[in-house]
Amino acid sequence: MSQNHCDVGISLRNDRNGISVTAPFSRIGGDENGSVVVSNNGRSGVCISRGGDHAILRNTFAGVSPDGNTARGNVHNGIEIDDADFVTLDDLIVASANGAHGIEIQQADNVVIGRIFAGTGGSTHAVTAFPRASLILLCHEDALDPPSSR
């Protein structure tokens, strides 16, 4: 008999990212019937990096328990996008209680951000504050120049 989810009530930590994506057109997350929980990892909960272009992340709880209201932070970021383009974050992303940022996006173009709770639980109750920013965007150097100066 197989199960679609597992919540055994214990927290074990690995020393890496919970989910690492380097393949294009990847889909990560739950659907209207459930969500994915990536918590208590030694690095980031979800890391979408070079090669992970066009990834879609949805219905994901990063740094909290399955109920969205109990802190179980990742050591680094809840969600990290690094050098991957056309990534979509949508449909209830909860990123709270992580050691660095809730969501960090760097060197990525055309990232679409939908319904996200950063620094709160899924029911908008405060879980815990981040030691840094809830959302940080690190742009390409030329993204700060107006088009006429390029």
C-alpha cells in the first residue's frame, strides 16, 4: 500500500538542499490536493540553478511544518533561484523560519512571482522573522541601467 505523503513527526537534517533543480521545464510542488514540504535542510529548501530554466514551483512550504505554522527552518534560504530564467513561483508558496532569506533570486531573468507568504505561516500568522530579508532580488549589473544607456 503506497501513500502520497509522509509526516512521521521527526525532524532529520541533511547537509544539502532539500530539492535541487538543474533540469529545464521541471515542475515541483503539490496540486490542489496537497503540498510539498521542504524543511530542516542543511542548505536551502529548494534551489533552482543553472539549467533549471522554465521551472515551476507551486504549493510548497519551505521552512515550516505541513500545517504551515510551525517553524522548521532550512539553514540557508527557503527558496533560492540562481542563474535560472523564466521560473514561476505560484499558488501558495510559504517561506518562513529559514536561516537567511525566505526567497533569494539572483542572476535570473523573467521570474514570475504569484501568491507567496514570506515571514508568515500559511494562515498569515507570524511563524518567525528572518535574520535577513524575506525576499531579496540580486539583479544583473546591466539591469539597473536604463535601456537608452545600453
